[in-house]
Amino acid sequence: MAGPATRGLLATALPLIVKRIASGLLTLLLVSLVVFFIAQLLPGDMAQELLGQAATADAVAALREKFGLDQPAPERYVRWLLGMLTGDPGYSMVANMPVADVIAARLPNSLLLAALAALVSVPVALTIGILSAMHRDTRLDRGLNVATLSMVALPEFLVATLAVLIFSVQLRWLPSIALVPADASPWLILRALAMPVLSLAVIVIAQMARMTRAAIIQQLNQAYVEMALLKGIKPARVVLTHVLPNAIGPIVNAMVLSLSYLLGGAVIVETIFNYPGLASLMVNAVTSRDMPLLQACAMIFCTAYLLLALIADTAAILANPRLRNR
Amino acid sequence: MNSHVEVRGLNVVAGGTSIVADVGFSIPRGGVLALIGESGSGKTTIAMALMGYARLGCRIAGGTVRVGDKDVLSLDEDGLAALRGDRVSYIAQSAAASFNPSRRIMDQVVEPAVNHGRMDRKAAEAKAVALFRSLALPDPDSIGERYPHQLSGGQLQRLMAAMALITGPELVILDEPTTALDVTTQIEVLRAFKQAVREQGATAVYVSHDLAVVAQMADAIVVLNKGRVRENGAAVQVLQQPQDEYTRTLMAAARPERVAVEGPGAVRAPLLEIKGLNAGYGATPILRDINLTIARGATLGVIGESGSGKSTLARVIAGMLPPSSGSVSFDGVRLPPALSMRNKEQCRRIQLVFQNADTALNPAHSVGDIIGRPLAFYHGLKGAAAVRRVAELLDLIKLPASLAGRACGGLSGGQKQRINLARALAAKPDLIMCDEVTSALDTVVGAAILDLLAELKRELGLAYLFISHDIATVRAIADDIMVLYAGTQVETGRRQGYDAVARHPYTDLLIGSVPELRPGWLEEQGARPVPPAIRQPKDGADLCRFLPRCSWRVSGTCDQFTPPRRPTPGGNTILCHRPEGASEGAS
Amino acid sequence: MRLSRRQMLGTGLAAGMTGLLMPRLAHAQPKRGGHITAASLSSSTADTLDPAKGALSTDYCRHAMFYNGLTDYDENGQPYLCLAESLDSDDQITWRVVLRRGVKFHDGSTLTADDVVFSLLRLQDPASGSKVRPIASQMASVRAVSPRDVEIVLTGANVDLPSILAQSHFYIIKAGTREFSKANGTGPFRCQTFQAGVRTLGVRNEDYFREGRPYLDSLELIGIPDEVARVNALLSGDVHMVIAVNPRSTRRIRESGTHDLLITPSGLYTNLIMRRDSKPTGNPDFVLGMKHLFDRDLIKRALFRDFATIGNDHPIPPFDPFYRADLPQRTLDLDKARYHFARADLPSTPLPLYCSPAAEGSVDMASVLQEYGAKVGLKLAVNRMPADGYWSTHWMKHPLGFGNTNPRPTADLVFSLFYKSTAAWNESGWQNERFDRLLLDARAQGDFALRKEIYGEMQEIVAAECGTAIPVFITLIDGFDKRVKGLRPIRLGGFMGYKFPEHVWWEG
Amino acid sequence: MMNATRTWVKALPFSGRVGLSLVLLWLFLAVFGPLLAPYDPGAFVAHDVFAGFTAAHPLGSDYLGRDVLSRLLSGARYSVGLALAAALVASTTGTALALITAVSPRWVDEGISRFVDTLISIPSKILSLVLVAVVGSSLPLLLLVASITYFPGAFRIARSLAVNLAQMDYVQVARCRGEGAVYIALREILPNMIHPMLADFGLRFVFIVLLLSGLSFLGLGVQPPDADLGSLVRENISGLGEAAPAILVPAIAIATLTVGVNLLIDSLPGRGRRMAGKE
């Protein structure tokens, strides 16, 4: 059966995925346009910023010429786009090094933080979602609902600061800043990242748990669930072996969209915990008018989002046997 | 205590209202009891109560259910779980919905046996394959590897029977197991069920609304209405000498009689004329070479199983799906293929009535809004005149005018279908296309709708295109009948032409598959002859669609050449190589 | 007093090292070893190892880790000799520098006159991105007379050259250095790690020319922009020193028992800038109106919880020897403000006022101004800008906005950098010929009393005419772990005027 | 009408009634709060900062010695009003675009979807940062930013609803009748979307309240001396260590507002809840 099933996969799922990739690439192109031209709207430019207050008009002009800033925007856009396509996002005049290097120093941090936050939040959210779906409209469900709601009911910076006060200042369990040397031991890294990870996780768990609950309840209303119960299978087992495989599409979708927040939405957490991530780098880039860096960061966030969306769609396609094989 | 299953004083409540009240019956070991009733009669609720199960919002409030020596209602959750799917098993109405779409068939079929520790996985699979074989499923060895969406409804229904029987249960509950099936499939599934249950020696409860089906399956019948037992007796007695008034009403509705006066046959200037019509979705062709005419005031019945293209035909005529070739002419004028190119008047004169009134009526609108919209849209009728006309239309469909202000959410199925019809009437059309308008209704209610249609035809001179899967219903109303099989028009002719023996093999199968309302009919039918061997069908040739299932196919002809259209002695036209269709083989 | 200082500078090393920066006897003997982490304010990709480009406290501290100047500051903000063995001049125009012997860069090479020439001359090059170009332009020539002798010729007399050279921008780098991914200085620490916007890690320079220093094995410098986060990091023990503690956090730090405050009254001020080139801020009446709108007592009490000294709209704080005490103190006077605004041609639409957490206290000052403004018919629209990028994007770019000026070692410097007509940081964009002339006069004036007189007049001119309002001088508050020893206030900035690296030790 | 309202309220579960009361309370405070404030919200009226509960200042004083109660009462309208307006704009725009896609040819759908994808993929806080840098922070800008951030989510939900509804038989009937796209969108599809979109609207409202407070952390939110609830928390955050009412009160205020709206939404009958919350 493996043969035909695989062929089926190639025949039906692949075109769908390819189509999704194509539309993702189209979106990315649109994003690049928007990003580039929004960046152009920012008052002031790199040449001015670089020369500082001592800049004279002709010095600025000379620098602009040197960086190609004097050319028309469409031309610069095309050059930038071509650069991006060939993997060269340009040179950051502010940091005085290639954008790729600046980002290379930060991106792993962001990815690590996001990955750890995902690692914590996904199982917790799944558990909460499944538990409340199974016990829907009971006290447990309502309790979990209020609990997850309260998690998002407070501004994240307050939650994060409160966590620092309790766990760092009072209890001294965890460090208050997530700045770890590159050669730190994994244990040290985990300790340092514990609070940023938890702060981020708290934000996304509620959303994911609620979506999981909704997806599972929707499945619980299906006839096959009743059938499984009438086959004498215990409810917990029904949820795990019958409902989850069917609910996985919407659940993954919800998870992935929530997780996309972990990259770009981490500005506040990065600030409070002094974590050198990509989001604060981009904030930096905005304020220092470091356009190549800003544009590259924006493209990374957008690509990450689109990749995640692609993963969600692919998961939905693969989880659905109708699409997987016919 | 010689009964195997005994139910006493069963009460089930939903919210504050009682939906099953004081129901009791008993079944001897190996007996088959039918629970029969219309929707809302509580038959499924009772069936589920036999397993100690009540749906969300319902509660078993009292009574006893004994299966063998087990008092079901006194069991705790673990006890019930141990009982369900093991000693008592359940076959649900819609196998398509009751199989988990994302798991392989085999996993699901062996699950009860493995879950209850009856046997290990390997033994269970072997037993499953044996059951597949005895249920006459194709490819019994490999069918378990497939997913539900890869199988047909009839196959799934039989697979569910295998799933129910794999633990060797002492009681099998069959809840409308063939209702969702085509009639030609139903007969085979019934036969398979009957044999399998008998082989197991299991006691069975058969839940159905269909008396003819019940007649084939049950030893005893319990007639239910609104959660109460109306009549309880041996099958022969209930069917032949019904004691209860309600049972007699059911019996009457089960055999629809001719309701319509004869309409004109084919005439020279037809109202609707379709020539050489082909249509499909994307690259998938659905309809092939359809030719038909409907005269003013006449009724064409279109019959065929699910997927035969009946509804697509209506959509093409309505302009919702432009045909890929061929023409649709209305009142002598060729209609533009797409809806967007038709004018208001062309739209007005052909109205489509959908099968399911629940989805065809916008829940956000009131009855008055729904009927009033075509009045305003086509005829510019507003204000008091519109209100008056809505009242008239409601009167025409025999509903009180006071309904106009209500939302349609709280109306009954029959009322909704009437409003659905009234909306079409409001346009003052010449042709109404009725797509399965009685299928979703209880038999009694459906019969009343048929009466109404016939009456409207008589009074307003309407023409109908009446689409149904049920030959009896079509015969009751149509003047001409067209049989669709896999998008091809296999037989067309006057209604009376179908009484003749010579007909298309598919028509023959269709008519022969409708169960009759007497016990023993199923056994008389005997198994259908296995289709004779044929050669490898010729590649690329436009062969007869029915070829794979045809018991009268001819090797060397049917598998090589496109079938011709030819007349039958009864005056119908059939698409078949055999000059007289099925008659020769049948005689 | 001036003369004695010159003599001190001239007599060289011994005098410098007996200065107040030597650990006092009251203190325990400094301990060697240990590591501390210090958290400064801001940190971004613009962080640099190039002293010429240093712009913010984090940069100044970082540069103090890795480099030295020819001179340095003592506790009173007075210069003493550092890399220079002697520095003297007869006419305050031509200065002779003799370099200390045997000072080595981190790469092992020896400090020579060429390095000094290179380090000082590059500050005049526009392409260097130098932040002190206007000051460095005073040096008409810098040349190496011998490997240890440098001659600096100024364009005009300036008695304050020793102070100027002590600033971090004038630190000495290796001749020919153009690339600053690593620091190669003579400073107390070697640069082990530098990640812009993230961290700087220095390890003890074992070859440091000052015997026994630095005390610490290693020193890490990070930036935590958020004050609450910074204080929390201190209290949780993650960092051992934090700069710029909010007065509202002082109670928490003191109550912790394990931490203490370093309180440094300073010349730091947050000022309201009224641009001369815009309307209505260029109107002298508007400027006077605004200056009368400041409730200085309230600002001192409520905003700074008394960690401030009331200012008089000029940049010289009361504890400066050149402070002119007889100028009448300007106070909140709504009637005067109303009078001036009536003549100032106020627009009908709210006037945007730019403030930012970057300029300490400016957001709240803006609120206060808005409050009082409403009482006298001045509508202000407060625009609070993010701290990041405020200096490059908003500072001096709006008609009405806040600035923030770090303490400078001399009156001359603060006047030259911020008030001279041609100064790049002439925040208000005013032009005052008399002021400019007085500035030059003061530089050449060796007599203290006469200089004080000149500076007094300049204070009066600024207070009366310049588009700047200086309500208070902010007392600097740093927080530190009590195990960090050796910290003493230097009024030029927090963290001992940013020069703490070689002075602190760890008693853990 | 009154009766209908009463029945509706009675049909709500306990948690729903709690939610409803909280929502009504906040709506009331948003409208009448400034009138009830005992002091000028910008005035420095207390001598002590971060003071506790006193008779003169029932909710204490803030970091500058302003009256917390007055600031809270004046700040409510920013949080509630701005979030309400932004949620309205987001939901309306999303629904309108969804309706357009439901009744338009495929390429329109494709175009709008790509456009929305583009917007959704740019992190909102960073978009706000850039926009604030370009035009400066103001209430209309915050409204715009919040709307841009949250309308794509509304669009996605509305689109999936509308596309499903467009396949309903009653819509087919209307098409067959020859009805135009506008009638179909507004009369046949829209009424059946309103309920789930309302539920979604509520959630979106909550997210916007939180986004605004996030923006105020970055200094991009409502500008002083005005302050929404999030800004009140932000500006008093240094009082967190001493548990000053100045920070606890606005934090509790945000929590009651967001939890209240959610409790109300969750207890609304119908399928709204299942659809809601989908970003």
C-alpha cells in the first residue's frame, strides 16, 4: 500500500503545497515592496544619521552617493531585492558591518527563545485544551477558561516585571536578565531564559488552548465519536486516538499562528529581560534609520510568518487523508 | 424469563420534556425486533438506551433494560464501556459519518475486539477479513487498508456491520442502516445483514422508518409515535392487520398512489427543450448527451442514484452551471448558458426548489420576507399588495397567513418545504424544478407535499421537472420519466412505458430493488446473477456506463462499442446494445 | 588656584598619583580579583569601541575600560596626569606633552608620540565621525617632537586643555587604527568580547602601567535601557552596579540591606530647548514665558524626590566654582508667563512638545509644563518619543523639545559645546556675539577671579536670552552591591564620571 | 424590548452575567468617568507619591502624586473607546472585504487574501514603531495601527464564514432568482455572519486593549498627560515593588475589562464561540 499511497500523496497533496508555496512567495514579494517603501517614509536617512550633527550638506550628499541613496527608489528597491535573492541583505552603516553578520549574531537567540517558548507552551496548551474540551461546560472547563483568560488579561510587561520581582528579586531563583555568554552551559542558558520563555508562553498558551478546545469540541460533535463511545472505548482514549488525528489540522493552524507571535512580538520581553533578540534589533534599526537592517529584519519576520503558515497548511493537508490520498 | 432482551417502563427526558415515555418490549434470543416510527418518535433514543447511552442533553430517567443477565441501566461507566461494542453492538445510520475519516478501516473494525481483549490484533484482523468475505465486500483482504473516503456508502455500511459483529455480540442494534443508501445498494446490504446476523445467532433490534424494509428484516414490530408505543406485535400481524390508527396511516403513506392527473406528452412546441447537453465541473464530465423536452403543464420525472447527475441537470437548466456543449431552449428561445447572461424574466420563469428546506430558507429572514422577495424582485409588489399576495400564497400552500411574521427556524420540516415551494410560486413561473423535495421528509409529510404539487399543477398549469431517487414517488407524479445513470440518460419514456418488462438493465435493477411491503420478498428475489465475464474494455471507447454492474452485458459488444439509442416495445428509448434491454435475459 | 593646578600638572606623576583617587586610608586595602557586571543605560548596534564616536554613558564606560587619556579627572573634576608624564604651557597656546615611559598597548607595542598625534588629529577629520570635532578643531597642530614628546599648538589660548584631554573622546589609540571591532588601547582591561548592543567583557590588563591596577579580574558592561529592569537586575544580584537609578527606586535599593547608592550631585541637566529658527519658539517673549512656567520646586520634589539642585536657566550648577550666585533665581510666575505669552504670538493649535525617557525627567516635566501652560493659555501637545533614537531623530529637530546634557569638566567645555554660536550642539540655535567673544576671553584668562567674572556674565546672557530652560540639575544616583568597593562620586557623571573600571574592587 | 432584554440576560449563565455587569460598568465609566473624577487627572494633588488608600485619594496617588482614581476614570475612555473604535473598524473592514470575496470572482479573493497576508505577516509592534516614527503618535494613528493589526484576523474568520454561507442553498436560490451581488452579500450572507462576528469582535476588543498597553510600554501609546489603562500601569511600574495602588488598580482594571468581555462572549448562545478567537 505504501506505493500507491505515496503516489497519491504526490499526486494530490503536492500540487496543493506547491500552490501554497507559490502564493507565499507572491506575498513575500508584496511584503518586500511594502517594507521597502515604508522604510523610505521614515524621516531622515542613514547618511544623516551616520554623519551625526556635524554633517554638512555636501558631506551628506557624498555619502548618499557612496551608498547609492541618491538613486531613485524603484532602482534601489530592485537592487535591494536582487541582493536579498542572492543572500546579500546589504551593509549596515550604523553597526559598520554587513547586515548578514548583525543578524547572524541575533537570529539564533530569537530562534532559541521562540523554540523554547513553543516547547513549553504547546504541550501545556494542548493539555488544557483537551482537558477543557473533554469536560466541557463543567467546573473544570470553566476554571481552566478563567485561568487562561487571566493569563492574557494583563499587559505582558506587567506580567514579566512581576515575574522578575518574585523569582529574581525576592526568591533569587532565576536571573532577571537573559544575557548569557555564548559559552555558557546549557543549564545556565535554560535558567537565564526561563522567565522570558514563561512570559512569552503565558501570552500564547491561552490563545492556543482556546483554539484547541474549540477544534476538539467541533470533532466531539461528529458521529464517529459517538460511534467510538458505543464501541465501548473510554472517553479519554476516544479523544486521544480518534479525535486528535482529526483535529490536528485546525490545532496546528492555531498553534503556528500563535507561535509566529513569538518572533516578532517578543519586543517587550526582549526589552525587559535585556535579551539580544531580533525584535529589539529591529526596533534599534528603526530608530537609527538603519534601513538595510530594518528591511532585512522585516523580511525575516514576514518570511517566518509565511513559513509557519505554510507549515500549518501542509500539516492540514497531510493530516487529512482525503487530501493525502484519494 | 425466556426473553433475551427485556425493556420495562423506559423513560428518557431531554431538558424538562419527556421524549421516551414508558416504553417496554421484549425480544427472544435470536429474534429481530423492529422499532418503527417517524422522526421524533424516539426510536433511536430507545435503541441507544439499550446500551445505557443517552446523547448530550438527554437523560435516562427510569425503567429497566435487561440484556441477557445484565441489568444495563444499573451499570457504572466502566461496566457500560465493557458492555458496549462487546456484548451489545451498534450499527449507525450514516456509516460515512460514523467512521473516523483519518484512520484506516481495519484499525477501526478490529478496535472493539482488541479493546475488549477478545483477541489479539492478528486474530482480529483474520476474523475481520472473514467477515468482509461473508458480507460480500470486494477485495476482502485489502479493503481494510483503505480510508473511509475511498469507499462507497454501501461498502461502509457493510464494513460497519463487520465492526459490529467482530466480537460476536449477543445483541446487535441496527439504526436505519440502509436509509442513506441507494435502493439498488440497499437490497444487497439488507441481504448481507440478514445473513450475517443469522449466522451469529445474535438478537437484533432494527430501527427504521421504512415499513417495506422492516418487513424483510423483523420478526416483531414495535410502532412508535412521539416516544410512546402505539402497537407491538408480530411482523406479519402488524403489516397485514394493523390495529392502531397511526400504524394504518404509516402503511398508507408507504405506498404512494398516483396523485397527478395525466399531463400532455411530448408536443411540437415544448416549454423546455434540451439537446445534446454535456456538462461538468472543471475537467470532470458529469452529464453526457442529455436530450429531453417538457411540455407546458407536463411533469418530467428524473430518477437516478446519488451521483447520477440529477441535481447537476437542474443546475444547468437554472443557469448555475453553464454546459460545456448543447443547448437549453425555453419556450422556443435558446437560453444563455450562464445565469449572469440571463435576464430577469428568464430567471423568473424557471424556479428551482431545493431538496433541503432547512438550508434553502435563510434563517435570518421571516417567512414574509422569503416569500415577499420574489414578489418585489420580479413583480415590483410592495407594501399592502405584497402582504396580501403573501397571504394568498400561504393560503395556496395551506399554511395560515399568520406565519408571515415568523422566522422559519421554529417551523416543522413539512411547513418549511411548503414555504420553499411558495417562494418558487411567488415568481409565477412556468416551470418548477423540484430537487428531491420529499426525500428529507417523513413519508406521511412527503405524501402531503406530493398532493400539494399535483394540486398546484392542476390549478396553475405548471410544468415540473421532478427529481427523485425513489421510483415510487416519481411514478406517483410524473408523466414522463427519464432514468439517469452516471450522467447518461439510459432510458426515457412515458410513465406507462416503465410498466413493460422490456427496459434498460439498470431500470430493471432499480425497479426490482424496491422492497415490497410484505415479509419474504427479500428471500424471493434471490441473489442477483453475477455479471458474465467480458473482455478487457476497449481503451478510450465511450462504453456503456452500466457495463461493470450489468448482469446482461455481452462480451465482444458491450465492452467494445458505444451503445446506441433504440426504442423498446413499451415505447421508451433506451441506451443499450441489447435491442430489448433486460427483457431477453429476464425471461 | 589655577596656577597651582598648572604646577601640579607640570610636576608630573607623583602629584597625580597622590590625588584623591588613591584609596583612602579609611578604606580597607583594595582586594585583587573577582568579577563584576555593571549595567549602564543604553545599548544598541551603534555601540562602538572608537573613542571618537562615543556618545552615551555605555560608550564612555567601555572606553574607560580599554583606553587612557593623556590626563584624567580626580574627585573634584580636576585633571591630573595619566599617559602624560608632564603637560605644560607658558601661553596656554603651545602645550608640551611628555609621555610616560614604558606604557604598552594591549598588542604589546609601546605608546609613542605618533599614537598621540594620530589620536588627536583624527578627531578633526569629518569622516571619523568624531563627536568632539569643534573642540578638537582648537588644536591648530599636533606634532611629534620626539618619540616621547608631543607639541600641541592651539588656535587660541585655552587654559582648560588638560581637562579637555581627559575626556573619553581624547583617549589615545594606536596610530593607524581604523577598524574598531577590537579595542587596542593602554587601558586597565583588555577587550575579550565586544558585541554591539549586547555586552562588553574586559579582562585584567596584566601589563597596565599603574602598579596594582586594575583590581578586578574581569569586568562586564551591559546596557539595560529600562530603569525598572535595571534596578531589578541589581537587586536580584545579576548585576553589581547600575547607573541612573530613578529617585523613586532609591527606597527599594536602600531597604534591601545588601545594596547602596552612590549619590553624585552633578551638572547634568534636562533642559527645554526652544529653537531660535522656528515660530513661536524663536520669539524672546515666548522663551521668557516658558522659563517662568517651570515650577522648579515641584520638579525637584515630585520628579526627582529632592535628588536635584535648582537651576537658573544656565548650565553652571551652584556647586561649580564659577557659579554666579548673585543672579536672581527664576521661579514659577504665571503672571509673568502670561504677560510674555501675550506678546509671543502664540498659535491657536497646540504646540507640539517633544520629550522622551531618553532625556531624564523630560516626560514628566512636559506634563507639568502642559498643566501650567493650560493655566496661562498655552496649549501644548506632549509627544513622548521612544528612548531609542531620540537623540538622532528628535533632539534639536523640533521647535520645542527636551535635551539632556551630561556634566562637563569645565565651564568652558559646556559653553563651547552647547552655547557657542557655531557649536554643533547649539541646541537652541541662538547666536550671541558677545557670548562668543567672552568665551574666548575666558579661555585665555589665567586669573581665576577674572575668569569667574567673565563666566558670570555669560551665565547671565544665557539665562536671559538663550532658548534653553534649565529648571534643575539632576543628582546622579547609581546603585551598587555593597561588596563593590572603591566607588566615590565624581561629579562629571555616574559611575565615577564613567571612569570606575580601574578604581573599583570586589570584596565578595 | 425590555422584556426581550430581560429574557436574554436571564438566559445567560452566571459567568455571563458577571461578564455583562463588568462590560456595562466599563462602558459606563468610559462615558461618564471624566465627570466623576474628583480631581483634575493631570494635577499634582498629593504630597506623597505611591500613597496607599486614603480618604482624600481613595485609590492612592501615582508616581507624581496625582490622584489615581481621577486618572483611572479619565483613562477608561481611552482604553474602552479606542479599543472599541479599533475593534469596530477591524471587524467592519474584515467583514466587508470577506463579503466582497464571497461574491466576487476568484482573482479578487486571491488579491485580497494576498494583501491581508502581507499585512498580517508584519509584526504589529514594529509596524507601529515605524508608523509612529513617520507620522508621530496620535489617537488616530493608534486607531489605525490597532485596526491594521487586527482586521486581517477578522477578515480570515469572516471570509471562511462568508465562503461557507455563499454555498448555502438559500444563496443559490437568490442567485437563480437573478439577484445582484450586493443584495446577496448584504441581505442573504451578512445577517447570518453577524453573530459569530460579534463574538469575534469581543475578542478582538480585548486583544486591542492589550496591544495598546504593549504600545504604551514602548512609548508609542496614548501620549501623556493622557493615559489609557495600559499607560497607567506602565508609568507606575516602579511602584510594583512596593505594591502601590497606583499600579495595582489599573492592572486590575484591565483584567476586569478583558475578563469581563470574554466571559460575556463565551456565554453568548450560538456557534459564535467556536468560531471566535481564530487569528
